[in-house]
Amino acid sequence: MRYFLSFDTSRLPTEEADVLICGSGIGGLTTAIVLKELGLTPVLLTRGIGNTYYSQGGIAGAVHPSDSPYVHLLDTLRAGRYLNDEKATEILVNDGVLRIADLERWGVCFDREGDTYATTTEGGHSFPRVLKVKDYTGREIYTKLLRRVEELKIPVVHGELQEVVGDDSLQGAIYAQEGKLRFVRTKALVLATGGAASMFRHTSNPSKVRGDGIGIAFRAGVSIKNPEFVQFHPTVLKGTNLLISEAVRGEGAHLVDSSMSRFVDELQPRDVVARAIFNVLKHGREVFLDLRPLIEKGIDLEKRFPTIMAFLKEKGIDPEREPVPVVPAAHYYIGGLEVDTFGRTSLKGLYAVGECTCTGVHGANRLASNSLLEGVVFGYRTAYRLFIDVKFLKKSRANFRSSRDGNERPGFGFEELRALMWDRVGLERREEDLLKAKHTLLRWKEAMKRSEPTLENRQLYDILLVALATVEGAISRKESRGVHYRSDYPHEREVFRRDTLIEPDTS
């Protein structure tokens, strides 16, 4: 284990839990609920609302008799440019239909047309299989799962994970609550801490989701898989982090340039659409999302997209009368901690679910609305595996200490890191920019060895580690595949149809 903070667990307030789950998105909440329903009481540690709450579009599932999980599988593989782990992807699409039933059992009310689901189409899908709750599907899922957690009396602790503690296996975790460190002795820890797309200047992610949970596990010895694959959402309201859902284009909205000309098929996979927008912007023109064709189709915008309409009007934009200015923004971190199909990492006792992981189901490009599905499918499987595993895991009675003598302030901040990643490691990449980014990040990393061991510096260091892994992955993949586009290697190369694995650095 490599620790950043200075601590002595014998001097910290200490609690115990058989299973500690860090994160309250769909993956963490599902794991907690299923564990409790199986008869084991986990403790849920959360630092607040994350990406699940803000997910607008929906959750994909082959629920219609005319659809099939196999067709969903083919769409997912095609979008992922055949880099997907096929075993994990088959689990996703087959178990996904069953997990839709669990979500309804836990209180989620999907939109309906009569007795059946009102599904829609999103980019990359060959069938309208996306279940939704107007344009706030994630909020509906989050609130209903949180209510189920409360009904089951699962303990919820507000705080932020700082260190994974142990030796050759996990023995506990240190978290901060109101600036004070606390220690939890636990048999198992589940990371559900979210992705790292917020390390880019333009992002749709909330400020609290920063990817440092991935860095914490990386320091503990867990490899990061396929970090070069970062999905940029095509349509974020210009000048904000407010996302305009894929479902808007799925219903028929047009993307147009300054001359009101369409320039791309709006239902192509996100990477294609995002780069098409980026290239228009690069040539000095603006890009707009025109929702007026939906009105011509008889769609009531206020009824279908109440959340989107509310925040657009709050910003002084009336999409019923004018097109909406949009830009691409980093949205989803496809790479993440290497796990198996039961959420197990290489460190005994440490599990991970959701966007902080790389299960392999997304390949080189996430198919729209497969992320919520991944959270519930693999959260469910992780809970079942944990229910068995904890019987063979033991809590340690040992204490752990770490001491660092650093007293310097970092020579950079989070905003400088975000600017570097956007400018050098964004939608279009090339060797020269990537090497410059790596040089800067390595210089910052070396300087941080002398930095004061504060909570803020710990978070910055762990985000830096994830950024460096992302750059390393992008340098090593000398091809363009899915969301990873190299202008100096603009084509797919069969020799690179393999996973990237960034091993932890012990220096």
C-alpha cells in the first residue's frame, strides 16, 4: 500500500462494518439493497449526489418482444468497436432485462404507453429499447433506490473516502467527516465512487465527482484498464455543464451550424457526433441543437423534456423559438479499475462497481444508456458474490500508520490540470501533445512528493494519477478506435484490438 496522508489508526475514532460501500449512485445503491435483502447489513458512505441523479436519457433494455438481448449485444459491440469483453457484455444485455424488473420492484416508475413501456431510440441503437422517466430517469432511479435504502434501514454515513488500508489484503478504510479522519475496520470495501471525466475543462459531471476514488485504489495496487477511452457528450449547453440528453436527438432534434445547415447524422454513436461538432467549432463556426422539428412532429417539449426546458429557460433560451448553442464536453470515463464480472479487484477484499470500473462492456465507446444498466447489473452480481465471500474474510485487529514529511504547496491546481487535459488529451489527440502532457504531469507528480499531506492535496494527487494513466494509455494506443481519436493515426489497426492495462507505479 502507498499512502498519501499521515495517520495512526490507533489514534482515530474507529467503527466496524462487514461491508463498507463508498458511493451512492446506482451501482452502490444496488449493491447495498441486494446485500440487505440477502440478510447482510452494509454501511453506505457517501459524499453527496453523483452522476446517477443527473442522468437524463434512460436505461437500455431489450424488454420488447420484437427486440432481443442478442440484437442489443450486437449494437453494443458495434458501438464499442469490438473491443468489448464479450462475456461481460452478454451478462449486461441478458441480466439487464431482469434487473429492469428489480428497479420496478424497488419503486421506479418508467414511462408507459398503456400497459407497456414507452421506449425511445438513442444513438447507436437499432431498436427503441431505452426506458425512461421523461428526461429525469437518473433522478427517479436515485430517489427510489435511496428510499429503499431508508426502508431497509441501511446505515448511511456522510463523508469522503481518503485511504484504502491494509497490507496484502484490504483491512479497512479511512474517511474524512467535517475535515476529521475516521477509521473503519471492514471485511470488504466496495468502491462506487464514479468516473473521472471532470478532469477535463469542459465536462457534464458535477463538481464532487472527480475520479480520485480510482486513484486511491491505484495507489493500493489495483490496475487501471483502458483509461484512454473517455466519452465526450456531443451536446452540453455552451458555457455550462448542463447536458442536453441524447434522447432529444433520438426524438428528432437537428444539429445545425451557424448557417442553419445540418452536418451530421444525429443518431450516429456519440464519438462520431462529438467530433463532427468539434470540427465545426474548430473552423470558427457555432453549433446549435434545433428542437423545433420535434414541435412539428407534435411533441410537447414541456411535457417530454421538463428538466431540460426548465434550465434552458432559466438561462434565457426558448428552444420553441430558437436553436440552442451546444459544445461537446467530457461525459463518461469508459476506463477504470480492472474488475471481473463480480466486481472483484486484484486486492483481496476490495470490490468496485459502476463508472469507476472497467468491466469491458463498453469497449472503445459506450452505447447510449448502457451505463445505468451496467450499474444495476454488476451491482447486483457484486452483492451476491460478496454475500458468499464475506464468510471467508476476517477483520484485522492490527493498527496502521503512515507518516509523510512534506510541507510544500503544489505548484498547480485542479483547474490547471483540467486545462492541460482538455488542450492536450481531448477529442483529437496526437503524439506531440500527449508527450507534452505526460512531461507536465510527471513534473507535477514529482513535486507532489514534497507536498503537505492535506485532504485537498490527497485528492489532487489521486486525480493526477488517473490523468497520467489516461495519457499513458492514449500514447500507447497508436490508432483511432471509438472515442479515442489520434489525428496522427486516424484509422483502426487490428494489432491494437486489445486492452490497455496501466500497472500501479510503486515509486
